[in-house]
Amino acid sequence: MEVIIIPLETKHLGLCIELDQNVFKGLWTKAQWESEIRDPKRICLGAFESERLLALCSGWLILNEFHITVLVVSPLYLRQGLGTLILSTIIHRAKIQGINKIILEVKETNEPAKALYKNFGFKVTGNRSQLYRDGSNALIFVKNLF
């Protein structure tokens, strides 16, 4: 499998929505995805094989921090290193832009995601009660870059 990581553009909007629907059953609306892709204060990357979007990661640049808003891998491509690949790429891009801290939230029951973030040196710094639609709690992870 030959995967490339590229910035997401408006032409990828339908693929982002499709992946979102397949995994999250509609995390964001079409307008929210458009805003995520178009806003220059965000980094949005997609992992592609040919024309297929296999994974994506996106986040907001806020002062000297980067807040990851979504990291998702297609269920058909789990456990193949795509999460590691796209997370390492987005961290590299954040460093280039002078970011010194990365923050994200993850469902406290999502063991694979928690393991991925811990492998990258993220530390749990807090939690948010009942953050998700199903009432699940979130853990707040932080990684200091410098």
C-alpha cells in the first residue's frame, strides 16, 4: 500500500464527510467540515492511497498551541500504521510553525487511541465529563514540543 499525506482541500470535502459518517455517524456538519478545511489557522491532512481517503487529522493553531480536533482512520485500514503516520506528520507540521504544545481530547474508553497518544509522549492532564453524545467522558492529552 502506497500512502501519501497531503493537505486537505475543498475538493476532498465529500471524502471527509463520508469518513466522518462511517466512523462517527456525523461528528460535524458539511459547513463545519468546509470551515475546517478552508481556515488558514488550521492544519488538515489526509492519508490517501490513490483517490481513497484512508485517514485524516485536523486541528487548530491557537497562539503557540495546536489543538487536534479530529484524528480518524477508516475502519478498513485500522492497525496498519496510518494513525502513527498521520499523527507524526501533523506534529512535524506544527513544529515547523513554531508550536510548542499539542492538546487533544479522546474518549476515555478508546484504548487504541490512548495507546497511540501515549506512544507519542502525550500525557493525560485532565478530563471533561460527559463530553460525547453518548455521555462518555474525555481525557485531555498534552504533548510539549520544546
